[in-house]
Amino acid sequence: MITMSKNDYEIILKHARENLPEEACGLIAGTKDGNDKSIQKVYCLTNIDHSNEHFSLDPKEQLKALKDARANGYKIIGNFHSHPESPSRPSEEDKRLAFDPAIEYLILSLMEEGNPVLKAFGIDKEKNVTIHEIEITE
């Protein structure tokens, strides 16, 4: 189970909408307790690919986020990106580039206007995908 605040969800949604038609991306930091993960901070980063089909996190922003998370006592527990024109599921490229089976991969689909869909996935070393439940709290 992954929990996140409505405010953090809104930060991801706003970042995704502001970056249309390109994919938006970022990191999520928080705490882990067994299989339970709690998102405490969202880092909106630049997609240096400037593409609507793939993303690469800006390395300088990535390092800054990592340092900030550590300074606040959090761990990077995953990343997020948007799919402006496709469903909320990992593409073949997303699976190919998923190197860490311990983190969460959140994908926000903006395919249907007015109906954003956020889902979380685990991707193992064999590239098998598991959907993880997200609970959005007040």
C-alpha cells in the first residue's frame, strides 16, 4: 500500500498538466515500513528529453532532490511520470528502463481530459509488472 496526501497528488497533477504535451516527471520521497510506503514529499523535475513519449530526469535536479530528501530524513521511494496520450500502465520503454525493483513507478494518464488516472507499479528484474494500491488521504 502506498499512501499520499491529496496535496501531493495535486502537485503531480499540476506538474503533468503544465508540461503538456510533453511527459512530466519527478521523484517521490518518504518512508517505508515493510510493504507500506508513505509519500512525504514530491519533487517535480525537468524532462530533459522534452518528449511526449519518454522522459529523462534532469541529473542536477535529481541530485538536489536526493540531498533534500536525506536532509529531511526521507528516502527516495520512487519516481513518477505522465502519459499525455496513453493509459496509466508501463510502456515497453518504461519497463526496459526500470532498473530498481525496490522502488515505485507512478504513472499519471492524462489521456481522457477531465479524468486523470494515477496508478503505481512495481517492476521486477524480469520486467514483470505488479499494480500497487494507492490511497490518497486528506
